[in-house]
Amino acid sequence: MSLDTLQERLAEIQSLNNIGAVLGWDQQTQMPEAAAGARAEHLATLGKVLHEKSTTDELGKLIEDAEKEIDGMDSDSFEVALVNMARYNFDQATKVPTEFVAEFQRATALAHNRWAQARAENDFSQFRDDLAKIFEMTQQQAEYLGYDDHPYDALLDQYERGMKSADVTRIFNDLRDQLVPIVAGIADNKDKASDALLRLDYPIELQRQFGNEVATKIGFDFDRGRQDLAVHPFCTNFSRNDVRITTRYEIDWFSGGLFSTIHEAGHGMYEQGSAEALDRTPLAGGTSLGVHESQSRLWENVVGRSRNFWTFFYPELQKAFPEQLSNASLDDFYRAINASSPSFIRVEADEVTYCLHIMIRYDLERAVYDGDVKIDDIPAAWNAKYEEYLGITPPNDTLGCLQDVHWSAGIMGYFPTYALGNLLSLQFYEKAIEAHPEIPEQFAEGKFDTLLTWLQDNIYQHGSKYPPKNLIKQVTGEEIRVEPFINYIKNKYGEIYGI
Amino acid sequence: MSLDTLQERLAEIQSLNNIGAVLGWDQQTQMPEAAAGARAEHLATLGKVLHEKSTTDELGKLIEDAEKEIDGMDSDSFEVALVNMARYNFDQATKVPTEFVAEFQRATALAHNRWAQARAENDFSQFRDDLAKIFEMTQQQAEYLGYDDHPYDALLDQYERGMKSADVTRIFNDLRDQLVPIVAGIADNKDKASDALLRLDYPIELQRQFGNEVATKIGFDFDRGRQDLAVHPFCTNFSRNDVRITTRYEIDWFSGGLFSTIHEAGHGMYEQGSAEALDRTPLAGGTSLGVHESQSRLWENVVGRSRNFWTFFYPELQKAFPEQLSNASLDDFYRAINASSPSFIRVEADEVTYCLHIMIRYDLERAVYDGDVKIDDIPAAWNAKYEEYLGITPPNDTLGCLQDVHWSAGIMGYFPTYALGNLLSLQFYEKAIEAHPEIPEQFAEGKFDTLLTWLQDNIYQHGSKYPPKNLIKQVTGEEIRVEPFINYIKNKYGEIYGI
């Protein structure tokens, strides 16, 4: 009874969230620039309504009553998952005072503008005070949200429910210790692979057509989604039947458009696979950012940069771009798309070095909260970490600590999920192959449905019904760990670079 | 003080309305079909929130207080207009019981589906009961809304504030008496113009490019708007800086794409011209459907189908379509785009016959409310009217009384605004030419800004600050009347058809 009414209220909140996603998608793909001010007002109004609806006393009471109703029910049931999620969201929304939320929004809006200018002008000092304020306010936010061990846990929990900073530190230390020597080994053999082939001119309309073919073939359903252009590619959705991926093509960088298409299609298939019964509930869609990223990276890298994948697609690609590729062998192409080298910009990093970029950000965030690094020392600390982990020193802060949007947006505790997703992608893939050893060879025949069906059955259909920790345990029998990823990197890059 | 708070509340309501428009635009231009169910839920949730926010006791109290505050203020002031509009909208929203609104939504949702099927299968009987229910419910709606003379006034008032059915009847009788003989005269001379030239193959991408050039040239600002494809072309906006027009191209019907582009650009320029100070208030954008339609029709027909307009554009068009048009003279083309003949389908009607289609619908709506025509007799009455006004009898109901979506959507009292817009387009145009007699010749030089600026200054900038009756009086010194339109038709078509 309360459960029914609760479900109605949650469905409305879900709809309002979906509406916000429509506004955001339109803003980034269709809207004329001149409308930015008006759209900010739309989003502010919707945010206010959403906050009101998410924090009513009635909702709190409905959740309390529903908690009594589910007492004794199967802990794996939809009802229990729904009420638990409703409780989690309600607590998250009500713990932080409304005035703080408003002040935080104002602070990050200003910070974002000053960060953009600081980055453009390579001048950290312009962003320094905003960044200090954001670290202070997120510390305060953590106090409101509550934590047992470390304030970082409260921040991280927003994106990776149940994950603790102590675990991240342990995992990352392990990962770093194993990755740094590999990166150094590749650097010593860097002539063995080059991405020059991908830097020829590839006409954009042909890139688009090929990308759409690939996305369709691996299983992104264009009848329940679409693809558009965006400056910063992303995936969003307004229901499992309306999943929008975006990409950006550069004429002289083939990898950019294609692999971001596959990456976003990976996110998209996860959303499209969420069970119909979960739609219009807070259990719809991916369970955490880490698990989401595991899917985009699985499809982008483990599948999309594999030799088997290109055994199937490379002849097609050569047909589409004969001028550029008819003299390049499959092996040439395979080495080009997997060329690895340390670089300054995270979003352009290859799959070997990527996690090290993440760890640098994580280390610094923790160090600032712990008082070990002062705001003014961030640029130097950043550069020292790049030297330590990747063997390179950013020539300026634009290519250094000013490169990412996250801090200016007040998104602290978010970065680790990118690296955790990379680790998970291999843990899941190993399990899929255990169940269906034929999967890798199937790629060479353009067959991706065995893998997709396994992911669908084991991960996608569950949406957010299981918290990430539970889902990971249930699918892999393990916690997050580094070995599958490290073994994959060692095997693949050992072969490519002869190390 | 109350006025400030009132303005904040109204701004939120305006934002929610804009958000609904984004959802609608996306639905009709971008959304995958599979998402229809989810989008209906988004719209229902938003509608509920909008209704809540529009009918709170707090809002009613704020309006009452603000009414005291504006007492004695200049009746032409922004504040007075704002409070009057707030009062009007609040009364409209609170007079109709929430349960009735919900029941009406359910009824029209069902009716729409059955109408679509009835139309597809040419079977009025499938839609009959729904139509009867909609006539009953709209009569009830009129009772809730209130009226002095006739329930139709209450319905009409929703779209053309202050207009009375008695006035519409008087205007339409006059218009019909003068139009019917003109239509008959053209029919007797129908060989003097033909649209065959427009039915050659015109590649769609070239149509699109030419249409965008024309829209840009007449003054639609693509930096504050965009154009997309839609099955049923429309114009919508989410602020004066974000105006979205849509169109549809057919390869073998050149007029369809181009003139719908100019039509929607006319609506769009009206919205783009609304003063910045009115944005985020209920005074933003066009003041009524009739005045809106006067702008789309002014640009589409009076400007876009004039000889001067094509003196400028026809050489461009011939360059774009040499194969189709190099042997056709400007005069051939001018006659083709102005060929007139009675036809069954309203949306395909030319500017001479269009208003007669409207009058038929108006006559029937009134006759049903007055008990003079029974639901079952609508098809026969419809056909008789087509014979009487246009000299043709629809061969079936699909081409007859089932053709329009409006009745199934519960939109009664809406049709007259289309015809009123046609009359107004000439009243406004006459006044513009009185002020700037050089306007028509300027078109021949591709110069449209004198007209646009005049419209901007006299109509567009005011948004909905003045109720339509006041605006019309202020701009023309008159009420709506038929002579300017009839004179225009007589002159133009007298010359084309030699009558």
C-alpha cells in the first residue's frame, strides 16, 4: 500500500531526472549557444522542483512505512532493492541543507568560469581561490553526508556506492607498482608501434558511417537510441528505450571518433539492457560509475582494440578508406590503434597509461583533504607525480593540473571510478570467457552476441537493483582486483612491444 | 514586494512551460519512436508539476496582493500587464477541476488513437463516440471557464483572448459572401495557372539549402534558433534566444518545403522579436494564435508569394535548379506558386480557398454546440458545406471530416484563429506600407528589414504584453475586418486569372 504510493512518487522523481537529462542532451548537441542563459534557468527551476519532490516529509514517511512492509521479504527482491535505494537517495538528498546546495551551485558556477579562463591563459592563480573553496565545501559536504573512516569515503560513495577510500588506496598502490615498470618498458621500446597511420586524413562523413556500422554490429540498438555530435562525447538516456550517445570526429585523428563511438555505445548498451520492469524506478540503469565504465572500456578496448575484432572489421575499413589503408596490413593497423606512450592529457591516454593519470588525481585529492598538500602546491605536486609515474613533466598547468573540468564542477571523489572501471572490465571479461571460451574467436567473424547476451544476463538487466559491490561479487565471486587487468596488459603489450 | 515574489513564481512556471516545449520538440524531431511511452510519462509528470505550481494558494494570494500594488499604475506598464496575465492564467487554471483535466486528458488520448484508426480506415463510426464525448466535455469545460453569451466564447478565448463567437460569425459571413464568388470565378478560368512546374523532382538537400537561405535573408536568426525536420511542421521556442522551426520536404512538391519554411520562420521571427525584458515572464512571445498566424501568413503569402519577392529570388532558384527551371520564366513560376483551386485537404489549400475550409469547421462546431447538427450527421453536413462553399464534395470521410487532428485532441474553438490570422496579415501589411510605401519594391532587391523592423517595433517586441484586441487596435486603429484581405485577393488573383 505505502509501497504502491512510494513507487508512484519515485516514478515522478525518475521522470524529472529524465527530463533534466533531455535538457542536458539538447544543450550539448542541439541548442544554439545564445540560449545558454535560458537553459541555465530551466535547469535551475527543474533542480529546485526535483529537490522539493525528493525531500518531502511525505516521501520520508512513505519510505519508513515501506521499510516495515518489506521486513522479512527476500533480500534479492525488487521491492527490497527499491526501498533500499529510495532510502539511500532520500538520505543523500536530505542530509545536505538546501542552502548549502544552493551555495555550492553558485560557487561551482563561478569556479567553472574562472577555471576555463585559467586554463585558457595557463594561469593557476586565477583558479586557486575557487579550488580552495571547493575543497573546503566538499569537506563540509562530506561532513553532512557522514562517513566512518575518512571524509573521502562520503564523496566517493556518491559515485561508487559502498566503496571505501582505504580500498581504493590499496588497489591503486598495487596497480601503480605493477604498471609503472610496464610503462617504462614500453618507453624503452617505443619504436615498435606508431599511430601515424591514424593521423592521415579520414573524411568525417565516412568515419561517421563506419562508426555507426560498428556500433550497430556490436549491439547498440538505434531503434532505441541515436547518435549525435558533441564537443565532449557522452552517453545519456531518458528511458531504456531512448539512449543517446554522442561523439566527435577529427579528420586527422581516426581513433578519436571511432573509439569514442564504441566507448559510448558500451555505456549505451548497458542502459538499453536495463530490465523494462526497472524503468521509471530509481533502479533503472547502471549501478555505479565504475561498473558503467567497465562496460564502455570493455567494448572500447578489450573488444574494440583486439586483433580478432579487426580481423573482421579491417577489410571493411580498408574498403571505406582505400587511399589511406590499402597499403597497411592488419598488423600495422593493430599496432597503430594500440600504440602506447606517456602523455600529458588524460582523455587522450592509451589503455596502459590511463590508470596512472587517474591515480595522480586521486593521490592529490586525498593529500589535500589530509593536509599533506596545500592548494598552492598542487601544480608542483601534480608535475612531480607525472614525472614519478609516467616519466614526463607537464610543460605548463594547462597541460597539467588545469586540464580536467571535474574539480571546478565540485566533483570530488569521482576520478577513481574511471580506473576501477578498467580493472572491472577485465574481471567481467574473464568470467564471460570462462562461460563461453569461444567469445574472442567469434569477434573475428563479426559475432558479438554471445558476449553481449552474457553481459545482458549477468549485468545489464539488473540495472541498479544490486549495489555495485554486490553485483561485482555476484558476477565474479571476487572484490575488485588488479590481476586480470595487469595480465591483459602484460600479454597484449608484451607481444606488441616485445617486452 | 509581492510583485517581486510573484515574478519569481511566474518565472518558474514559465521555465516549466519552456521545458515542456523542449520535450515536445525533441519528441517530434529527434526521439526514437520506441520512446513514445516514456515521453508520455515525462510529459504527464511535468504537466502535474506545472498544474500544481500554477494553482497554489500562495500564487493566488500573491496575485491578489500584486493587484493592490498595481492599483493606479499606468495601464500600459509592464507591471499591470504582468499581473493581469497572471490573473488570467491563474483563473483559467483554477476554474477547471483537476479531476476534470485528468479525465479530459484520458479521453483525448483515447480519442486520438481511435481518430487515427478511423481516418486510416475511412470509418467515421469508429470515432463517433469519442467525438460525441469531446463535444460534451468541451461544453462542460466552457461551463467551468465561464462566458457571457455563448459557451463557444469560453473555448475561443483560450486561443484568442477577448474574441467573441458573435464577432467571428459576423466576420466569417462577410468573408464567405465575398470569397465564394471569387473561388467560382477562378474555377471558371482554372487553365490560366498550373502548379505542374513545382511537381518536378527537386533534390531535397538543395531544397533545404535554398529554404535556409531564404529564411536567413528575410530575417530568421539562426544564431538564436535552428531548423529541423518534422512530419507536421511547427515552430516552438524555449526563450527568445532559442526558437526552433521545423519543416518537411517532398522531392516532387517544391511548394511544400519552401513555403512551410517561410511560414514557420514567420512564427519564429515573432518569437525572436519578443523583448528581452519579457523573457521568463508569461508576457514572452506572441499574444494570440490569430496574431501569430498573421505573421506566418504575412511572410509566407503576402511576402513569399509576391512577384517582387521572386524578382529577387527566382534567379537564385534557377541557379540552384537549372534542370527544372531554366526554361520557365519568372511569370511561369509566379503563376505556379499562386495557382488556386478548390481541394479537400485544408493544409494543402491555397490562400484564396483556405479560409473557406476554416469556416466549414467553425460552422460545424457552432452547429453541434447549438444542437443544430447531431454527431452522426457531421459527415454529411461537412460534405454539404464543401459543396456549398467550394463546389466540391469529398469522396470519403478521410478526405472529409476525419482529416484534422484538432477535434480528437479536444481542441475546440481553435480553428477560427487560422482565418483571423489571414485577415490580420493584410491589415498589418497595409499599415506597414502606409508607413513605408517602399516596402514592396524593396523585396525585389532582397531587402526585408524595413518590413521586419516595422513589425518588430509595432508587434513583435510587445510579446503578450497587450491582449490581441488591444494590440490590433493599437497597430491598425481598427477591429479585425475583411476588406484588406479581400482587396488583396481580388487584385492578385484578378490579375493572375483575368477575372
